[in-house]
Amino acid sequence: MFFALLKHTLAPESELNAAKPYLIANCVAGLATTFLGMIVAFIPSRQVSSVWLYEVKLVAGCAVVFGTAYFFYRRSLSHAEQTVLLEVTAGDAS
């Protein structure tokens, strides 16, 4: 989410030109907080009996979440490209 905000903020055709420094600072702060939270989450507590099992579960859980998000992102992108293609070809036909 923070990378998307950063991408749209830095785009040359962005309507967010007046607030760019503020938005860039928010993106950097959000990314730093997110990465710090992910790093802290991978440090097991004393109650964990098997550190390796804990780490494997965390990595697998992250892979499932990020993999699912990537799948739906690519699927949505494909549908958007098809819609644009259909609109362009329909406009040429008329």
C-alpha cells in the first residue's frame, strides 16, 4: 500500500504535486514501520518450543498472503487490459 502511494505520488502526471513532500515522508515512515513490524514478528518469544517450526510457519503464512495478493493483482490487471482492448476495438468498429 505504501509502495502504491509512493508510485502514484512520484508519477509525473500525478495530481498530488502540492503534497508530494508530505506524502513521500508518509510513505517512507509507513514502509519503515511495516518492515520493523515484520522483523519483530519473526523474533520468537520464550514460549516457542521449536524456533524452526515457528519460522517456517511465519514464512509459509507470508508466502500464502503475498502469493494470494499477487494472484488477484495479476488477475485484475489482466481483466483491466482486456477491458481496455475491447473498448479500443469497439471504438474502431464504429
